[in-house]
Amino acid sequence: MNMIFKSHFAQYIQDMLEYKKALGHNTSSYSWNLKSFDRFCRKFYPDETVLTQKLAFAWCNEMEKKSRSNYRMHAIREFGKFLVASGVEAYVFPSMLIGNYRAELPYLFTDEELKRFFAASDKFPTRKTTPVLEYTIPVIFRLQYGCGLRPQEARLLKRKDFDYKSGTFYIAEAKRCKDRRIAVDSALMELCRKYDVVAEMIQPGRTYFFESPRRKAYTHGWMSAKFHQCWKLAKLGDEKGASTPYDFRHNFATRTLMRWAEEGKDFGAYLPYLSTYMGHASFKSTYYYVHLLPERLSKMDFVGCKDIIPEV
């Protein structure tokens, strides 16, 4: 997504994003964080032309109460390193202050919650300004949950990525360049095919599979908002907390492992398949989900294998 930066750092930010993209990195996280930094500079430091320690800390501390400052610290550190490498005076945020990222336990849906969520998505209200919306909501969330996709992977799918004959679609420009082809359940693929026909009738000439009226992919904020709207429509209460569409990916992984455990499958042989299917950078990312199923897995022989379940 193209962004316009307007602070004194605008050109440097754009240069950094282009540099990262040329190296094959996914720049979406940098883009959103540095867009926020750009707005912050224009509002509070409109005359500042140097990335100083004071400016860097002021921007990071703005998000401290929301527990998202680590993302900002990482982004501003990378920006500082880029400036210094380009021969520009800048403060480089110390890595020791960022600390290690610790993932919070994901929210695991009950069967009843899933049924009510998708029932609500099927009744999502239509809008004259977005005529495809009532068809998009039920499909995009089913596809994400049914294939364990990252939210951005579902949002950025293009029509050309789908192969209905083989029952697969291609994930391009995935996280850490883990492009892959996904095999899809036949019923889910048929749902996608029907959606494609309807969406093309209403909004012909689409590039993105789920395309906004502006002829672009939907944004991260749009998907989060629609997720919470479905949750509210399902009248599931406030116990959901601050969960996001990413929970569908977590639930896909944990439910797959639960099914394998009940079927008595060899995790050592099957986990690499799950890791590849989900586009994980390493098996370590897939092993993380094993810790969410202690009761189911405690009766299995492989629990003693340290390579599978490290000591907690």
C-alpha cells in the first residue's frame, strides 16, 4: 500500500522502505509504524530535521500504556540504522532496551462461539456504498480460519492466485518470503468460486479477490473492525477481550493438532507438513502451538521428547 509522508523525514522514510523492499522484506509493519512516526513529528516536532534521542523516546513512550512500544522501538531502531548507513546523523535505539518478544496466549474459540460467529457473518448487513460487502465477510473469515492464513495473506489474495481445477491458491509476498501454494477443502474452494462469480458481476475487473470499492485490497484496520463487528452481532459478550482476526490462524493450528492427537498421529512426522502449510519460518514457530494442548498431549508418548516440547 502506497503511503504519503509529509514530515522532514519523509524522503528518508520512503528511501528506507524501498531499500527494505528491494531486499525482499515485507515492509507493511515498517510502513504503518513510520507513518505514525511521520504524523507524530508533524504534530509535536514540526521543525525537527534530525532523529534525536529525545524524539525517538518521545514517540516510543506515546504507546507505552498500550503495550505496543516494542514494535515502535524496533521500527525506529531500523530507521536510525538506515540513516547512519546513509551518512545522515541519527540516534540508533539500543537493542538492549527493546527486550525479547513474548507472545501472549491466543484466544481459543469454542465450537459454539465459532458457530455463532459465522452465523453472524452470514447475516452481515449490506451497504449501498459497498455492494459486495455482505458476500465478502462470510467468505474472507471462513477462508482465513479454514486455511490458517495470516490476516494480510487473506486480504492480499488476487483472483489470479486461485486455481479452481486443482483446488489450490497461491500465497505471494508472504511473511519472510515464504510463498506457498495452499490446498483447500473442496467445499471451501467451491464457496470461493461462487463468491468470485458474484463479486465479478457486481464489481467487474477485480484484481484482488477481496477488493474494496476503491479497487484496492482492504486494510488491516478494515479487517479488524469487521471481525469485532461480527463478534458483536453474534452477541458473544465482552469476554473476547482485545483479540484480532489473527486468532483464526491460532485456532486452525491448535485444532489441527488436537485432531491429530485424537487420531494418534505421529507428531514428529506430521509437524513439518503443518509448518510448511502455515508458512512458518521454522519448526519452532509450529512447536509453540503444542504448548496450548497440555491435557490432550500429556497422554502421548512423544511428550518426553525435548525437541518437541522444551522444558517450560
